Amino acid sequence: MNSISRTPARATIVEFLSKSYSPVDVSQIVNFLRAKNLSTNKVTVYRVMDFLLEKGFIDKVEFREGKFRYEIKRDDHHHFICQNCDVVEDISDCNISVLVEEIQKKKGILIKKHSLEFFGICKNCQL
């Protein structure tokens, strides 16, 4: 984020996204900003998110829950979404690269990017 102007809201949102272990929605971002005593509203947050998306700093994901979530752009990774409590967990330790290579070879295609979501029930909701 060195090449863009750093407003307090932008810097704080990037800080929050960098420390988040899973994609976050706008309400979570607004709550974080308020906890940091930065008075802002959802419209401002959406503008910042659009700006960060345009500059390629973040990704926007949607998990069939009627809202978008945002995360710092990283290498391909996957998500688990609890269908009971809506918790989202990153899954980066699966060996999907073998499957990608197999699909490319079998279909004769070149996969540049992929997205994979797992839906189920988290450990806490199974108790």
C-alpha cells in the first residue's frame, strides 16, 4: 500500500484485513474502526473496499449468504463455511495443486486461478 495515499480509514482497514484469519464483512470492518475510535459509516467503508479492490490489494468473496466478504489478496486458498453459525475458516493446507494439475492434463486447459468452498458444520456447532 506504499504507492497510494494512506488515509486513516484505509490504513486501519488494511491493518484489520492483514490480521484477519478469514474473510470479513463490512459490518465487522465498521465495528473494528469504531473500536479504534475512527468514526465512519458503511458507505465510506464500501468506497475504501472498492478502491482497494481496484488497486488489487484485496479479494472479494461471496459464500451464498447474501453479503460480500473481503480479505487481503494471497495465493489461492480455500474456505470452510459453517452452515449453522456462518463462521468462515481459511483452508490452505490441502493438496489441491495435484488436482489442478490432473484437471489441466486431462482437459488440456490452463487453470490460472481457482476458488473452492467447503460447506458443513464446524466443530463448535457439532457439540
